[in-house]
Amino acid sequence: MEGSRLSGIGMTSARTRERLVQRLMEQGILDSRVLDRIRSVPRHLFMDEALATRAYEDTALPIGFGQTISQPLIVARMTEALLAAGTPKKILEIGTGCGYQTAVLAPLIEEIYTIERIASLLGRARRSLRELKIRNVNFRHADGNLGWVARAPYDCILLTAAPHDVPQALLDQLGLGGRLIAPVGPEGHQELLRFTREEAGIRREALGAVSFVPLLSGLQR
């Protein structure tokens, strides 16, 4: 069963994945490391079997609990933005979700700390990443708005859900030269932003319009 889940049949064929990669290249994704991860990560592993035939479409899909697995283009854009100024060694991911973004990042980063407020999703992500033999991820069931202070500072912080404004607690956990990448704003008016901590303060760059589920507070089983 495990082998069939990982290698798959028609829906996970090399041709199907290559079509997705070609689409991302046409949309401006150029980093070969990112494209290789999109090509090699079995996205169908991170969603319910009922939706697995759509795993290699360039679209967001529901994963339960009012959450989604992000559109591959957005995962690729965020990963490319994260790597643009050099490869970070230690990152904090806010919103593990199903673990797909984590899996894309894992071989590119030395150590990942990831936080998810929904315990059931965190458990599912942990199992999927273990199945892929990904070992450099540290998991925490917690409120992502607060970050993970004990492991700070981070070279990069990545948010996979949208706050109206980036929590100051997260910006405070960036090391000098560190980057925070987040979708920011209310539903229907979100923008992907990159914040960089410099000697003079925080520099902000806009990377384009996006659509994400909101970043919520508190814990859920």
C-alpha cells in the first residue's frame, strides 16, 4: 500500500507532474530547486483519496477543518521568495496544514520548526512527512501568532495563512538579515509580502496578490 501511495499510478505519473512543472515555469517560476521539489513531492499523499485525482492540478483543494492545501504556484512562489536572498539554515513555518509546503522546503533547509493550531492536521502532517522519510522538521501544536520563541532567532519565517497585519511577535523572532514571507490582509484583498530585518529596521516588499485562509488564534483538537 505504501509503495502505491508514493509512486502512484495514472494520477501521479511523471507526465502529469511534468505538465504541472511546465505550467509553473510559464507562470514565472525559474528556480530549478523549487521546480525539482514540485516535481518530486507526491502531492496526492497530503490529501484525501477522493481528491487525489486532482492532486497535480494547479489549484488549492480542501483538506478538512476549513483549511486547504495551497495551490502549487503559490507554494512555489513562496519557496522561491524564501530562497531568493540565499538559502536559510533555520526557518519557522506558521501553519503546517497538511504538510505539503513543509515537504517542498525540507531538503532545501537545514532545520524547520513548524506550528499548527489544529492538532488533527498536525498529526496527519507528521505521518505524511514520516512516510517520506523527512527528518529535519520539528512540530509544535500551538498558536502560530506567538511563534516559537525558545527556538528564535530564525533566518526565515513563512506564514501559510493570512493575518490582517503581521504579528509583532513574529517580526521580533527574525534574526538580522532574516526574512518573513506572508500573505497579509482581509479575505479578497490579500497581498504576498516579504519583510526583511535590516540594521535600520524592517524593509517591506510586495510580491503580488494572493488568496489564503485567515490566520486564526487559539488551539483546536
